[in-house]
Amino acid sequence: MENRDLINRLRQFDAYPKTLEDFRIKTYAGAIVTLVSSIFMFILFVSELNYYLTKEVHPELFVDTSRGHKLLIHVDITFPRLACSFLSTDAMDASGEQQIDVEHNLYKRRLDLQENPITDAVEKHEVGTGKDNSTEASTDKSLLDPNRCESCYGAGDTLDSCCNTCESVREAYRKKGWAFKPAEVEQCKREGWDEKLKKQMNEGCQLFGTLEVNKVAGNFHFAPGKSFNQHHAHVHDLQSLGSQKFNISHKVKTLSFGDPYPGIINPLDGTQVIAEAEQMMFQYFVKIVPTTYVKIDGSVLHTNQFSVTKHSKVVSSGMGDAGLPGVFIMYELSPMMVKYTEKQRSFMHFLTGVCAIIGGIFTVAGLIDSMIYHSSRAIQKKIELGKTS
């Protein structure tokens, strides 16, 4: 008896009283409301599930205390109107020292005026020297004495130095810091230096690869002419390229300082610049923010993100400023570091969201169905009263 009283008392706490099936009325309006609310419920559930499955990224800001890291620069830039043989790449750090011996992996690809590759082969490029591994001589080597020792025209390291090619004479002049005039060098005449320059005037160049430099402020640039240091100044030899003007139009496919991470934006990617005049200098001032990205599996990626401002001017002409035509990228590093950490979203938050979606839509749909049902009943009664009167 006591157990039956306890069960009857427990029944009073039922928040979901049931009605008899005989007293339930199903309507077409209720069916439509049920279908529409079910569709909305499914859409919101999928949206909540997608939100739960995506990683949550927490940003943090720290003072950069990292040491010993290198700055890895990925570059892919095209010069549609500047031949590869004219193009030189140099990297310098804040101390003013030219980074010749840094680890790097840069390549050149010759292009025609429609930006199609002329050959499938690429040329390895050495930073700071403007030199590649595909220097060719048009002269038949079988006609030359293999034991010959030709003059370096006073630019050799010793009196008995040998310069058997135009390129070796040019390199000796570069080390001395002398102006190189190929028209006065027998090796260059024999190899058809002038003809080679004229042939490559209507070519473009794609330069791509990586640079690995010290993690200090510095710059790297792409400019015509072979580079060398003269009286503690960094200069480019443009005299050996004749009196031609250079079109520095360029397209930046990729420029990044480090490996990519999810959501990174490199502001120079896809940039296309058409030079409005010849002999133009394009300067990009880059502010680099060291970035650490911690993935959900615990792996850590050390990279960088950056912002950039651009400046351009005409140089080396009657109305131009002093300077060198080319593309110059000056970068500085921020003392602050950004850290992104991936985290899995809370399952309880997902469960709460699903319950809120189901309960909320069910309640709102019930209110709408009740309003439609009672409104239709009231209208029907008025119609019936109007007919009887």
C-alpha cells in the first residue's frame, strides 16, 4: 500500500503529461510546420557538428626569445622583360656583409615574351655572384689549346693567373672592383658576347627557390648586372651589359618567410607590377613577425608572417633619382612573437548546442502550430456564426 502511494506521488512530478490518442488532432498545417522545423533542425545540427569538428586556434603574444633559428625565404618571381643572364640576386644582413656563403637553393628558368619556358632545364644560381652553372661559349672548344693560359688583363690574383673565358675575365674584374668592358676583351669577342646579349634581350626570367639567411634585419634584391664590393660599397656592373634600359616589370607568385601554416596570408602572393617607365626601382619594406604554430598533435612549426609597404621610383635617368633598377626587399624582425595553438572544441559545448537547437526549434514550432490551429478555429467559428445569422 505504501509503495502504491509512493508511485502515485512520484507520478505527480511528470513534466510531460500524455493525452489519449483519441483526443489528438492532426492537421495539414501541423504537418507542414513539422516538416519545415525538421529541415531547420537538420541544417543547424550539421552546422553545429561542422563547428565542433573544426580546430579551435588560440593566439598568444610573447616577447621573442628564440635563438639560433634561421630565416627561410621562399621566393618565386617572374621578370617578363629581363633575361636571366642579366639578373643578379644578392642578400645582405644588418651588418652590411654580403651573404655569399649562406645556404641557398635558387634556380633560374628562361622564358620567352609570352612567359613560356624556352627550355625545360633550369640554372642553379649562386647568391651574390650573379653566376649560374650553365655558362656557355659559342666557340668550338676543339679548336682551342687545352693547355693555353690567356691573359686576365691585370685583374688576376697572381701574375701567372689564367683567364681562358670571358666569364673568368669578368669574375676577375668583379673581384678587383673594376669596370668590365667586354668589347676590349679578346675572350669575349671570340665567344660572341655582344651577339649573346642581343639574342637574350627579348627574353624573360623566372627565379624561384629558397634563401636561408641569419635571423637579423637585412635585405635581398634582384637587379641587373653582376654585383661586387667596391670601396666598402655594394655595386652592380651595368657597363658590361651595354647602354640598354631595363624593364623591371615583375610578378610575385610566392614570397614567404618560412613554411606555411593553416590560415596564413602572404600579402605579396599574386602581386603583378607593370613598370611605368624603364630603369625603375621597386622597394618593398617588410615587417616580419616570428610565429609559432602548435598543432593538435603537439608538433611545433616555427615560421613567420609579415606585412609590407611598397615604394617605387625611376633611377639612373635624366629626371630620375640615384639608385639601381631592380626589386629590393628590405625586412625587419619584430621583437614580439605570435603563438597559435590548436585545440579540440569541447564535446559538452557541442552537446549543449545540439540540445538547444532541438529544444528551441521544437518549442517555437509548437507555438507556431498552436497559433495557426487556434486562429483557424476562431475564423471557422465566425464563418459558421455568420451563416446561421
